Amino acid sequence: MSLAPPPRVPVPVPEPAVVAVVLLFVVAGPATPACRAAVATGGLCAVALLHAVGPLPVPGRAPRPAGVRLRAATEAVGLGLGLAFASWMLLPAGAAPVPVRAALVVAAVGISAVLVTAPTDGPSPVGAVVWRAGAVTGQLGLAGLVLLHAYRAPQEATLPVALLTAAGALLTASGARRLARAAPPQRTAPGGLWPRITAPAVIAALAAGYHLVRVGEFDRTEVVLGLAVIPPMVVRELLTVADTRRLGGREARGADEGLQREARDADEGRQREARDADERRRPEPVPDLAGTDHLTGLADRRELRRALTGRRAGTGEPATLLVLDLHGLCAVDDGSGPTAGDRVRVEAARRLRATAGPDDLVARLAGDQFAVVVGSGSVPAYGLALRLLDALTAPYRLPGAYVRLEVSIGLADTAAGSADDVLRQADLARRRASQLGRDRIEWYDVFLEEQLVRRLDLERELAGAVARGELDLVYQPVHGLADRVPVGTEALLRWRSPLLGTVLPAELIPVAVDLGLLGEVGQWVLDRACRQLAAWSAVHPSLWMAVNVTPEELTAADVVTRVADTLARYGVPAERLVVEVGEAGLDVDLPTVVARLAGLRSLGVRTALDDFHAGRASLRRLRELPIDLVKVDPRAVGGGEGEQPLVDVVANLARRLGLEVVVEELESTGQVDRAYQAGCRYGQGFALSRPATAERVEALLEEHPSPGAFA
């Protein structure tokens, strides 16, 4: 795992302290207005300096070259001089106080530095906007304080400006904190040139025209300040011309190098063809030809097995086998053709050879799988795996596009058994890395093999489980806590496999998702639950049935239609069906989940949030999701009196939102009593009744022929 450098906090974090000192002296200080104006000017200078250098270490931005920084500084100076000249022209006629003129120049340059050099991209665009808004607001506020005190404004007039200045400082600090939470550095695109080059000239021209109409002439200082706007523009144009020439020269050199490279490739191709002809004419043993992959030139599987067998029968030195799988090449073959896919495979083979050591054997096993035999122990082998992961996940260039592949790497010790055993173990580790999310490295161990073998058995047997009639439902009653009478049931899925035994949903559902069988399994559960509910309706017309669905099932476009068709098929009233969705995984596509739940409620179906944990995010979801019922995590009632307020809070909040609460997994009489005392109406768990077959639940329901309705 590569470690990123710690994020650097931008420089303007101390700005609130500077602003606080200035405001304390300017607003509440006993000094004269002239002294206060000078203090405000000094504070403006300090804050402008912080803003000018603050954007430099913003995390999440790649370091900019010296030429880019020079252009940004030139643009900032040009824009600042343009703003300073415009401000100078707007001053009242006559000699303005020195602090006023100094504040105008400093604010103009400082604001221009913020507008030109401050970050507009990176990992936190919102933080960048907040930082820039606060910086401009703070400098304008300090400049306003200088003007008010220099022209002897009443003390009451300075208070709004002081508040504006403090707000700007707080905004800047907030933006700096957002920018400090950085992602890895990114390369940013250059900004537009037109406004930065022409803005100083336009601002200066408009200000000069206004001053000429108002006053009619320019003094020496005004002329010098106006002419000072021109040199930065000239320097910026010269830098642009230099960049253009350098880019043109680089392209020309690149074209020459490309022609030379093509000529070299053609010459090498002719030489290679001549050598190949000589090689073909020369007799060669068949095993050597069979030991090479014809596409990549790497060793093939037979040569790899021979090398593993030789190492085991040789010196017994430590060695490690790495098996690598490249994910995404099938998409390249389908989208760009097999030729493009083969180009990527050849490039991947080249990167493998370049990264592996000179004594390491690199082989292509089959298709998109490769292997490396490393003549070293576990630590150097893992280091090589990290380097290979970085090399193989870098983008691959194709005509008109770049392709990025995902990589899964499995490692196994070559001393663990025969060549076939080592290959199998490394491949099992590779499969585990792929199942855990890819772009990962996993070591083989015995527990891993047990997990993977179990997973392979599940995948093999689940494909036909529905057709073979191996799925089953058990039902756990939901009781009213006031009288302990069952009011509903929850359908729980079980897979009764003759080979694997009883498989629970926690193990079954992930396999169904990976195999694309989740829709088939979910429809079977819904169909069987509604059929059972219809069978119980004659004796228990108010009993309701809860069915669990995953967020992936809810995002299906036809889920509302399928539920409506199933209810109509068995004649079950919609209000007697409760669709439960677990809180985990809702963030994958929350808007779609909300829309589907709302569609189910429009049918009359009840909806419930399962596995509620009473965290901040969970409490927010109670307002966002269109649900009727919330199932509380068993920890909400706990085992001691100290935990009692949590279930009180959940119950009170649910009542205010019009929701019912079901406390699940109640395992003791004390938990049942605490849940009822907190105001919860319903509960389920071993303390009330265990999950059972339909026949046993029906026997329980016959003891209570009139279960309460779900309100």
C-alpha cells in the first residue's frame, strides 16, 4: 500500500487572528481616527500577503512549473495595477490621505492575487470558492475601514464594515479547512487567457475615461500609475509567444523523433524477419518452441510448470509464484476489436518484463492471466507485486483513447507442494483478490482455500437451486408487545442444499448478486410469501407479511410492476405486504431507492427500514425515505438501564414522524419489557417466538385467531 504525503494546510489559516487584532484596535481602541486608519492599513497589508502566498501549498493540486507560476504572477500584477489605477481615479478630487491611497493599492493587488492565483480546481471546488469569497470580502472590509476612519466617519458606520470583515475572515478559514482535506495531487488544465490579458487594459481605459470626463486632466502620479499597467501585459504576451515557440519546437522534434523511430522500427523489423528466416532454417528442438507464448514472447504454462518443478527439485531456495489477472480486456476486444486487445496484452507483457527482476521468470498462463516466479522470499515478492500493480494499472494508449485495466494478484510459496499445487494456491489467492474488489494483492493460506472452495461450491450449486425446488421460507412472527399476540410474520429465506446443507441469506445473497440470480431468487421469495399469506387469509384476515429486498432489487425498473402483479395473482390486499430494505447499501443509488419505495407505497404496500442503527445518517434517512415502519437494532434496548434513553429517543422520533417501531432480536424478557416501556408497539425475537415452518406458525396463530391489525 502506497502512503500519500500528509496534507498541507494553506497559509491563510492565521488570518482570523490578524483580523481580530485589527478590529479590536480599530473598533474599540482609544486611538485617533488617523491612527486607526494606519492600523487598518497595516492589517490589510498582512492579510493581503497571506492571501497572496496562501494558495501555493493547497493540497490536491499538482505542483505548477516555474513558467506557469511566472505567468500567474504577471497576470496578478497586471490586474492589480489596473484595479489600483481605477480606484485612484475614483477618489474624490484633492489630496487623499496616505493610508487611503496605500489601502487602495494594497487591496487592488491583494484581490487580483486572489482572483488570478487562487485555486479553482482540485479536490474541493466548494472550498476553493469559499476561500476566494472570504478573501475578497475580508480585504474589501479592511479597505472600507481605512476609508471610513481616514475621512472621519462616525464610529457607528464602522460596525457593519467590521462585521463584514470578520465574516470574510471566517469564510477564508472555512475554505482553508475544506482545502486541507485533500485527495492525491491532480494535474489541472490551464485557465482561459482572454480575461486575464485584456481585463487590466479594459479596467484602466474605463477608469481613465471616467476621470477625464470628471476632472479633465491627469497629474504626474496618475500618468505613471496608468502607464504601469502596460509592462505586465507586454511581459505576459512575450511569455505566451515563448510558450508557443517552445510547443512548436517540441512538436517538430516529436515528429522527427517519430519518423526516426518508424525508420528504426522498420529496420529492426527487416532484421527480425531475416533472423526469423535464419531461425526457421536452423533445426530447433520442439520443446523450446512449445515453451513460448506466440503473442507476447513470454514463457507459456508448460515452461512455467517446468520451472516450478525444477526449483522444487533443486537447491530449495525460497521462491514465490505470483498469478496476475487483467480485468477489462474483454471490453477492449468488444469495443475496439481483438487487434487492439492484443496490443494491450503485448504492452502488459512488456511492463511485466520491465518490472520483474532479470532472474525472474515471466509467463503467460492463458488469455488475460500472467504469472511471475520470483526467486526470493515473501517480503521482496510482495514488494514486486506492488510495483507490478502500479505498472499494470497505468493507462494503456490506443488509437484515439486510453484504457485502464484492473488487476488482481495472488501469491503462493513455491515450497508448498507440487507445481500444480502452487499454481492452484496462487490462483485461489488471485480469485480472492478479485472478489474483494480488484486492484488488490492477496496471499494464499489454508483458511482462504476453505472460503474459496465453499464459494465455488455455492456458485456451482445455486445456479439450479430454484428449478430443483431447494429454496424454502421460514417465518418469524412479529408480536404486539402489549398482549404478546402475533400481528404479522417476516419471511426468511433458507437454501436447503443436499450437498451444502442449510445456507442462510448472508451467504446466499452475495453469490446470487455475482451470478446475476438476485432477481430470480427475489421473485421466488415474493411469490412464495404472498401465496402463504393468501393461504392464511381465511382464518387470519389482518395478518401481514414482511419480505426482505436488497437495494439492488429496489433499483430494478420493473420492481413495482412485479409486486403489483404478484399481489393480484394471489388476491392479497396491498396493505398486508411489508417490503423491508436494509439500511446498509442505500447510498449506492438513494434517489432511485426513494422513487421505488414511493411507487410501492402508491400501491398501498407498507415499507420498512431494516437494521436501523440510530446514527446521525440514519436519523436523517428517517425523514428522507418514504417508509411506514422502522426496525430497531437490538443494541438500542441493550442490557442495562444506562442504555434505555436511546430506545426512548428512537421511539419518540418515530412517533413524531408517524412511524411504527419494531424492536428485533429480543432475546430476554427484560429486553421485551424495556422496549414496551419505551413506547414500542411491536417486537420479534427468540424471547417471543423463533423462526419456524409454515405449519408451526399456523399452529401458533390458531391460538390467537384474531391477530391485531397493523396500524
